[in-house]
Amino acid sequence: MILQASKRSGGTALGRHLLNERDNDIVEIHEVRGFMCDDIMGAMKEAEALSLGTKCQKYLFSLSLNAPGKENVRIEVFEQAIEKIEERLNLTGQPRMVVFHEKEGRRHAHCVWSRIDADTMTAIDMPHFKLKLREVSKELYLEHGWQMPRGFIDSSLRDPRNFSLNEWQQAKRAGLSAKALKGTIQECWSVSKDVQSFGRELETKGLFLAKGDRRGHVVVSHDGEVFSVAKMIGKNAKTVIAKLGDPDSLRSVEITLTDIAQAMTPRLQGYIREAKRIAANQLRPLDDKRQEMKTRHIHERQLMDTGQAARHESETRDRAARLPKGFSGLWHRMTGEYAKVRAQNELEAYFCLQRDREQRHALVMAQLHERQELQADITLTRERMAKQILALYKDAARYRQMGQDQTQARPDRTPRPRGRGLDLG
């Protein structure tokens, strides 16, 4: 179980975060203990008011408990973890609030304590609380048999994707094979009569004819690679010149690369807008399904809570009816029958409570499983579209850099007017 905590102030903002139903599928207030108020915002104001009698500014201790994603973790496990943390951090008996959030098919808990000791009007010190929480977290993984993160075993074995967003988002590109490129240039050569028709045929394939530094006529691919025409078609330089003429009449490779960058940048910008529009359209029905599921899950839990409350009231009434009153009750007390019935009632009440908790837990787990299946579809769609959009952004950045490199390589020349391009930040 991953534990993240901090000392903080700003109880009102924290209370709004705990009650945020917009970003969470389900918000459940599990416990408000030790405060005069029985609601989150009231308890936050009460904690802040108590802190005004001290010099403590960070009067709250906020903890989030995140269970392993695929584990079926019961509420009792969260409760036991909170009790263990209280003991380690010297927070036993302090007023606290516990709220459960369910988001994207996963459940996590938030626990907030007041650090102010009302008897001494001082803030409870919690030295090295991060190290202590790390120890508790490792104990929970070992105690429940969960797969421990590699970072807990050795900090040098953390997932490298956590270090660099750029590295995490890298996508491999597949380049044009040399065999296919050579065949394309040969086809363009065979159907053309002169330099103009050869140049037009090449451009329909994303290739551009240019003047090379030493190789005479060259072909520049759309991604900046340069190839000798004579080598690609298997002819000598004289044959190429005889058909295409003097290469000095063509653009240089540098100018060709700049023109490619200018032409491709706005085109890629349009591709990116289209890809984002397609991504939004593909995610919209999934989001509608998520909203419908959220509403249905809340309704199902409300129905269960109402039904359990009515059943609890009926069972309590039936158990109370077993205890005789008046002279009969006095006689039952004298004979000891009253104590037997009372013990039976207490035992039944305990089992009924356990039954209700098991029933609710089963419903919550079924809903979480359903939400996880939907989240898998959402995540898959997001990752697929993000990969496509990222590849377009990388292409745009590469073309932009290509144009900048060629402009810097020709400081004696006046650059051609360039499009605005993409602001890649």
C-alpha cells in the first residue's frame, strides 16, 4: 500500500478536495471522529479554530492510502493501516476524518488528523514521518502478500519512466526501407522524359530533386535523407546529366530541406488537430458510459443503505420484543432468563452487522470490477490516441529543427519567409 502524507494548512481547500465528486466516481465519508461537528467542512473549520490558540501553521496531517491496483482490499485493511500509522506517528486519539474515493475502477482512502493536542494546546511532533510511513508501507505489502514495488527493494531499481516524461513518451518510428526507396526512384526515372517530369514524379512520392555537393543530382526524402540519383537507378553520372541536364539549375540540398520543413509544418499542424478531434470523439461515448455507471453505482449503494437501515430497525424491534416487561420482566431477571435473551440478542446483532458489511463489500467489489473493465477500454483508447498524437508532435518538432538548422547553416543568405509553425513549448 503506497502511503503519501504531508503536514499542511488550508483546511477548507482540503475539505473541498475530499468532497470532490466531479473528479471521483464515488465519494464516501467513512468516519468523522473527535470533532464536535459530524461533517467534513465543519470539522475542518473546527481544527483551524483550535490551531489559532497555538503558533502552529500546518495544523493538519493529511495521508492518502493507495492499495495495489488489482488487489481486492477490504475496508478493514484500510482501518488497520490507519490505526498502525496513528500508533507510529503518535497520533492515537487525535481527531480525524476518513474519506474513501473511487476513481477509474480503483479505491483509495484519505485520512486527515488534527495535529493540535487540545489538552496541552501544542502541535504533536512527528519526526521522520516519511521514513516511518515507508516502513509501514513495506510491512503492509509483506503482511498481505502483495507484490512489492521494485523501488521499495532498491531505490536504484525504480521504473525509469518516472524520471523523464520525454523518455516515457518516446515512440519508435519505422523508416522507409532502402529497397522500397530505390524501387520508387527507379519507377519515377523510367516514366519521366526530362528534369521537370522527373521532379514532379518524385514529389508525388514525397521525394525532392536537388543539387548535391559532390554527387551531382540527388534525391532528398521528406525526412531529410539524401540519396544519389545515379546510385539509386544504377546509371553513371553522364547518363543522368544527359537526361536531367546540369545540376546547378536545381535547388541546393539546404534550400530543399528548408522548403520541406516549411511545407510540412502547417500540414502536420492540421494532422494534430484532426487527431485530437478523433481522439475526443472516440472518448466521448466511453465518458458517457462512465457517467451513467457512476450514477447507477451511487443509486445502487443508496438502495442498499436504505434497505439495510430498514432491516436493522425491524430486527432491532424484534429483538427488543423478546425482552419481557413489567412483572414478567422482573421474574425473568430473577431467574436469569433475561440475561440469556439479552446475550442472544447481542450475538445476533453482531452477526447482523457482519452480514451487512459483507453484503456492502460484495456490492462495492462488483462495482469496482465493472468500473475497472470500463477503465481498461478508456486507458487503451487514451494510450493509442496519445501515441499517434505524440508521433505527430515529434515529426513537427523534427521538421522545425530541420528548418532552423538549415537557416543557421546559411548565415550569408536571407532566409525565405517561413510559416509560423507549431509552438511546441
